[in-house]
Amino acid sequence: MLTVIAFYTLAAVAIASAVMFVIARDLILAALWFPLVFYSIVGLNVLLGAELLGVFMVFFSLIAAIGLFLLSVFALGGDPSLFIARLRVYDRQLRLMGGILFVEVVLILGHLFSRSDAVPVQPELSHGVTDQAADMSVFTGTQLIALVGAVLVLMTAVIGAISLTSRRRNALQEPDFLDVLYKQGAGGARAGASRREPRG
Amino acid sequence: MQSIHAVGGVGLEAYLALAAVLFVLGLLGIVANRRSAIRTLLSLELMLLSVNINVVAFSAHHGDLVGWVFTLVIGLVAVAECVIGFAILVCIYRLHGTTDVTDVSMLKG
């Protein structure tokens, strides 16, 4: 029963947050609604018995949040208090989101604690595959190749992103000084020629 | 028609319906806010998350682990896509002073 309540609560929160994310005019507010959708979906994964997946998703989202926080702080001149002061504008919404997140966590914990003495949550997984075996096989089976490949893609992307963002402005923004001089000279010569033409 | 077993106490169709609704909302997010690149990226993430729900639900339904691994791979690739996307956005912001994608018309013929 608790699982059903948790599912409908998480689903309602996910849909409502997604709607708020789409209709919010303020971009920062829209971005603040997005984690609520994300964590609701993590909760749904836990309800489906994929706790390991939920842990991974929370781990990645925390890393992403820390990265975005640092990026925002550096963009504001390296002062965290500036960033926090700007977030204070959304104090009411943040409190609402925190409350919803708390309810979700309580529901998921209730589901996790109540399922040990109840009927198996995943009757299908009981065909010889237990949760523990499932968790271990991800790290030992042939699926490891796919995971390593994805991690390599992620590492390449991170290195590419760092090199992209740390690059100085390119030639479009800062043209070569000699090139500018050449163009000015050519322009000047052309201007001079056009000035001279009427005389000739 | 084959009967749908309950997944985690809830029918599989409920998970599929939820994933469909989230996918449509993500699509709406892209279509309705075409100007903002950040919102487009996050809407893409929303669509990928809805696909993840489908994959995990089917994985639990069939008792197959491949779905979980597939979801992990999708998640990692989504993170990589987001990282690259935001790096490109930072470059665009440095060049143009805005993240409005309609202002970026350097590649227009």
C-alpha cells in the first residue's frame, strides 16, 4: 500500500515539477524546478527495485550540482556570498521544494523499510536473480564493457569541455593585429585610389 | 492480450503513462522555449529521464538486468552531452554576450 502511495506521490510531483519547469518564465526558477523532477524519477527507480541505479544517479547529480555551483561562483567573481544572495530571491520556492523533497525521502525510506517483511516487491526478479546478485553482476559481468565505454565518453567530454572553456577568445573576436593593419592599408589604398579617380 | 504484472505494486502501464507524459512535457519545453539554449538542454535531459523510466520499468517487469546497465549508460552519455553543451554555451556567451540561440547565426548561409 505504501508503495502505491509513494508511486502516485512521486509521479504527481514529477509531472507538476516538469510543468513548472516548462511554464516558468524565469530561467533560474525553471532550472531550480528541474532537480525535483530528477529526484522524483530517482525515487521511482528505487520503487522499481533499482536502488543501485538510484545511488548512481544521486551521486552524478551531486557532482553536477557542485560543478554548477563552482561555475556560478567563479562567474560572479569568486564570491560565494554573491551567489547565495542572488538565490535568496527564490527563498520561498526553495523552501517549498525542500519540503516536497523531504516528503519524497520519507516515502521512499518507508517503502524500503516496509518491504522486507512484506510480499516481494519484484516478483519477476525472483526468477533466480536477487537484488544483491543484480548489483554485483553490473560490476563483474559483460555489462562492465558498456559502463567503461560510457565512462570514457564522459571523461572525453569533460576534458573537451575544460579545453573549450579555458580557451582564450578566438580570431573572430580578437583579429590578428597584422591582419587589421593589412586591411586598413588596403582600405586606405582603395580609398586613396577612389579619391584620386575623379581627378584623373 | 497478455496480462501486465504489477511492478513494485503498481501496474507497468502506470509507469509507461508517466514516462509518456514526461516525454511530452520535455518536447513541449523544447518547442515552447526555442530561444533559450539552457532550457533546451534541460528539456532534452527530461526526455532522456522519461526514457530511463521506461527502460527500468521494462527491466523490472522482465527480470532482466540489461535495462539497468542501459540506463546507467544513457545517464552517463546524457551527463557528457550536458557538459559539452554547457561548455559550448559558455563559449557562445563569451562571444555574443547572450545564450539566446537565435542570435547565433554565424553558420547561416
